[in-house]
Amino acid sequence: MKSVTIASSGGAMIALRVYESASPERASVVIGGAMGVRQDYYAPFAEWLAGQGFRVTTFDYRGSGESLPDTAHGGLRGFKADLFDWASDYEAVVDGAKAAMPDAPLYLLGHSLGAQLPGLLNNQSKIDGLVSIAAGSGYWRDNAPQLKRMVLYFWYVLVPLATRLYGYFPGRKLKKVGDLPAGVMLQWRKWCLNPEYSVGAEGEGARRSYARARFPVLALSITDDELMTWRGTQNLIKLYTDAPRSFERITPADLGVKRIGHFGFFRQQFSDSLWPRTVQMLERMQPLPAQAGVAGTTA
């Protein structure tokens, strides 16, 4: 693994990590993280996937993880960033990954928010496919029942008050989501209160942007996801109106475990079960060379 810093829009510097395979690399994969989740979380999975013959890139959106600049002495208080800025960061990472392997397929593996933002990217022509993991519309009526019970208090009371008081959303103090720039949190709030989520909140420009996507989208929905419902997953993927779309549902019982949840896919315990499915999903999008020294797929 090597750490790299690249420039995004407005001069923001984005910290990313590149995991290179010891064998000839079949394709490039960019992992787009969930809201409030640092790239550290994806490191074990990224290392494993690189071992299957992929060049893997992870990153932190501006104002989060290693992409919070040293000049932000007050932390996130007053830090300027919104979800369009985060989409620009995603774009910059895709541009860099494509430049490193211009003749190879480039796939996105989006966890939650990481599968929502690709519809807003301006460089969609560089993307050969999106694997969506535990992602869905954040519209509050699409939330899982246990989340729905408190989400209106969250959006109408806690988020406005805490963000105004601190100058950012202090998620670590509140043990909810994580620390986020005020602009990101307040824009996300607007999305989550709109029945059509991002395209409803942002209007025709966003709707047209999602409609421009032509890369295949394969969504993996997890039945015990405590945040995203099956309906929410369907409603998100429907925003990619002209993209080839498919779905897979998985239950903990399929794997002989008690729980997977919203974050479980990337845990080491699933390295022999869920993780190999990633390679299968990528191979269904486009035939890939076999990993060096291995006949057929790695699954």
C-alpha cells in the first residue's frame, strides 16, 4: 500500500491509498466510502482485493479522515464543504485511477453514500461499472424501522441545533454518523427529507446527471441492514434510469451467521464468503483476465 495526496476542486487535497497487486492487474477498483466512514475501515478488504489481481484505491472525502487539512486548526468548525464537493473529490480519484491504468476497466465499489454520489460525477464515461453495497435512498420513509423511529427528531431537532452550535456536525460526541462539515450534513438533511432523495432535492440538473450514467449497476442489498431497506435500495438504483441495473439480496442465514448489517460486508470474517462475491460481480459486468496463476475466477 502507498499513500498519495491529489488535488481536487478548489485546491482541496485528498488523501488516498493505492493497493497494488503483485500479479498483473486485471482492472482498477475505486472504493467510495460511506458517510462518516474513514478509508481505514476498508483497508483489510482493499488488501484482499489487491491480492485477487486488482489495483485498488481508497480515499477520504475532504474534511474527513486524512483529508482534513493541517491548516484547519479549529477542526471542522467553519470548514467549507458540501456533497457536490465530495462528488468532485470522487471524480479526482477516478481520474487518477484511470490515468494509472488507462487501458484497463475501472470499477467503483460504493458503500452507502459511495454508491449514491456516482450519479453526480462528470467523468462517468471513465467508469465501467458500479457495485453498490448496502446502499439506498436516504429518504426517511425508506429507512429501516428501527432508524425511522427516531429519524425525524434527528433531522428536525438534533442536526440543526448541533450544527449551529458547533459549526459542524459533532457526530463523534453524539455517537451518530461521525464528525461532518456543516455543509455536508445540512445538504444531506435536505436530501433525506425529499421523497426523491438527491434528484428531488437538487432538481433537474441532478436528475439529468444520474440519467447520463451508462455503466452497469449491480446492487447488493442485505436483509438485516439497520439503515437501508430493500425499497430504499430499489429507489436509489432507479435514479440511474438509463443504466443496466441488477440486484442481489443476501441474508445472514445464507452465510450461516447471525448478523451482517450495514457495515458487515467489509469485516474480515467475510473474507471467505462475501468478499469473493465481489470478484464474481465484477466479472459479470465485463469479462476480465484470470488472476495470474489461477484458472477461472477467484470465487
